[in-house]
Amino acid sequence: MFRLKSLLWTFQGFQVMHYLLLTTFAVLLWSSLAVIVAQLAHVPPFFLLACCLFIGGSLSLWRYKQWQLKATLLFVGVCGIFGYHFLLIFLFHERLVV
């Protein structure tokens, strides 16, 4: 059964509401990405990408001592994330949003 306890639903011992809110927030962000990039067409793609990745990266920077990654893996991951998002934002800038 469901029971409401401080914005968390417990279903067979699992807290569900927290993950539903985060999932809904992520879907709303991704669905509004093309519209946001189209509204920011006057901003260069590299600057927009740098601002977004700086904000996202700074949210987890305070826990850097808990990271247990090799330097090469971290480098490849950062380059992959940067490359993917650069192409995504660059292509949104180049094409019209329907």
C-alpha cells in the first residue's frame, strides 16, 4: 500500500516519490533544451556549453575526495561529455527548432 510520509511514498519498503520528482525534473529539462538553446541563439555555442558544464560540475566539486577514478578515465569521460554536448548545442544552433 501507499502511504504519504513527508513527500515520500513508500511502496513495499521503497521510497518512490524522491525518484519520481527527479525523473520528472530531468524529462522537463531535456524537453525544454531545444527551446532554451533557440532562445539563446545570440550566445556562442562554446560559451553556452562552458557555462552549463561549469554549473553542473561545480555542484559535485565539493565531494571530489570521494571520486575514485584514474586520471585517464576521468579525462576520457570529460572529453566525451564535452564533445557530446558541444555537438548537441552546436546542431541546435544551426537548425531551426520545430
